Amino acid sequence: MALDDLQPLGSHRCLLGESPLWHPTEQVLYAVDIPGRQVLRWREGADAPDVWPQDAEPGCVAARADGGLFVARRDGLWTLDPSTSVQELVSAPPYDAARLRFNDGKVDPAGRLWIGSISDAREPEAVLYRFDAMRFTAEVPGLTTSNGLAWSPDGRRMHWSDTKAHRIYVADYDVTTGGLAGARVFAEFEPRTPGKAYGGRPDGAAMDAEGCYWAAMFEGACLLRIAPTGEILRRVELPVTCPTMPTFGGADLRTLFITTAREKRPADELAREPLAGAVLQLRVDVPGLAATLTRA
């Protein structure tokens, strides 16, 4: 994979693009711009996305089995009907919205929605929640920035990351009950150290059909493909310092879409990186896993 293989998805630039979702039935790409307070949708051949403004920062979206989307915002979990633009509150947030907001979220193989939070104060007060039977259950406390959700192809392992801690975790997963067991460190990265090159920290992630975990390394200008053993198999250099999350899409699930960020980046960096904030796309050899529709 060479940088020449990377292409931006149109001319749109996000402040902080996140949560790319290839909709398994609509066959379009959704994403959010968190500080821009927008839900975005790219249809085939369109240079610019469709935009749904939000009244609070959206952390992630998920595709609903009943149609439309879930949008996890600072002020709670909402539904969005893209055909009518109608939005409805489903649940208030399970945290103090003056201190935290929703961040990364994904749907497990059985259709349960998992959403993590992020602490505005960068304190270990964020939580990874399971939303099932119309209620939130706190499953993994003590995080600062919950990110990187992904399940193995057989659904028996669940991954998540704490971006500020520079760690990715894995646990045994019971698809029948949604229970976690044996949580352990899957991969760990060096924090920023004066005088040493910084490789970035794990942000959003995606899983491919061979069970390899693709992590976006924020401020590391790369994606890492990590084997189920935790071994780094491949490093894909990117033309932007701050990738945020990959997802697999396209009809064959072999196009890797990568959201990126430009918010609060230095002016000289942005001058060197005209693709900062773009959604990048890259063809890969191994397909990804299709997103699951929520049963909620």
C-alpha cells in the first residue's frame, strides 16, 4: 500500500471526523463531525456529504434494524430518520453531561449497542456502557477516553481502547449474554516522552475477516494492523497526523474508509497536510466485517 493509493472522499473536511459506518443495507457511508455537531452521509459519486446538524456533540452513530440511525450525543441517545430528518430522544445520558460526553460506539454481533464516554477533564471517570433492553449498563469503568470497539469474527473476543492510557484491551465475550470475562492488555504503546519520536495513541478501530484489528494511531500518522496475538503485522503510513477511525465498506468490504481530524492542529502542520479532516479511502486485500444492525 502506497500513499498514492489513498484518495480523499470528496472535498469535505471535518474538524474532527469520527465513527465512520458503512451502512450494511443502505450501502452508504455515515460519519460524524464531533465539534462541528454534524451527522454526515456520503452517497456514491457525491463530492459533498448530506448533513444533519446536531444540537450537541455526536460521538458515534449506529444502524438500526428498524431503520434510521442511533446517534449518541453528549445529551443522550437519539434516533435519526435520514429520510425525514426527524430526531427523537431515546435515553438521557448515564453520566454528568457537564463533565463527560459519549464517544466511540459499535454494535456487537447479537445486535447490542455498546458506547463509551470521554472525560472532558481527561480524568479516569469515563465508562464503557452496554445499551440493551432500553437501558445502559456500566461494564468497564475507570477509562479516560473509551475508543476502539471491535469484535473478532467469531464474536468470542471484544476489543476496546483507552486512548489517553495508550492501551488496547481484549476480553472473552459471551455473545448470548453480552458478558465480558478475563479482560487483559492486547497492545500497549509508548506515551509521549521528551526527546523521543512519538508513535501516536490508539483511537478508533475496525476488524477484518482474518481477525486482525486495525487501529488508527492519533498523532501517529498511521494505521496499524494487529494480529489476534497482539503482534503488529503492518503499518500503513498516512498523509495526515491525526487519523481517528477506520471502517470497511464498499460492496466487497475491501475499501478502508478513514476519518481524520484537523481541529486545534498547528497552522504549519495543516499547511503541510491538506487532507487533514478528510475521509480517506484505501483498497485492501482482506475484507472487513459488515456492521451489525442494532436490535434495540
